[in-house]
Amino acid sequence: MQIFKVQGMSCGHCVRAITQAVQSRDQAADVQVDLAAGEVRVASRLAEEQVLAAIREEGYQAEAA
């Protein structure tokens, strides 16, 4: 499980956008978003940089936790 700190998430749309962005690169990815903590947890075959790139392409600031 990879954990990322993501800024700018505030609603269900954010959750869907991030989930879809990661799953577009790995359909089997398990994406868990914690809006209150500003965390995204991802279980995926993708490398950390690939997940970060997917999140950042949606317009969010993200870094490995």
C-alpha cells in the first residue's frame, strides 16, 4: 500500500477524479481517499512516480507520505 499526501481535495468529485486517474493506468488498483486527512492510499502494480503523475495530472499537489 502506497500512501500519498494530496492537497486540494474537498469533495466527492475529487475522490472520483483521483480514483479514475489512477485506475486509468491500472484498472485493478485499489484507491482509498481520506478527505479529512488529505491522504490517498493506493494498492497497485504502478510505481510511486506513476501514481503521483496520475494524481498531479488531475491538478492536485501530491507527494509520497
